[in-house]
Amino acid sequence: MKVDNLDTYAALTLGYNIATSKYHGDDLNISPASASGLVYGFQLGARYWLTENLAANVELGYGLSYLNLGVSYRF
């Protein structure tokens, strides 16, 4: 079934995450922390074009988040 103005897609995410934190204070029991590693995920998405240049989109998936909502603009 084809719906006018609707684009559907699947996406894969692959990246590397680097995170560090520092504590500035008087408590000597708190040490700096760091974490890094491979980030991966997948999404199923849909974009509905409200006008020729403006769309609302939604993605469901695993990895960075379970649900993404957004707006797309085409120049």
C-alpha cells in the first residue's frame, strides 16, 4: 500500500563513543571517570511531508535511543 507524502526507511548506526568526567572539589574520595566503546544500533523510520519542504519524522530503534521525533526541512 502506497501512502502519498510518506517515506519509510531503515538505518544502521555505527560509531565510537568517548566520554570523560572530572571532579573539581574538596572530596578526595571521588576520582575522575572515563568510558569509551563501540556504539551500534538500528532504526526503522518514517517521514511524512507536510509541505514540499517540511516533514515530520519518527524513528523507532535500538542503540542511541528507542524513539526519535523530529522535523526535516528540505532546501
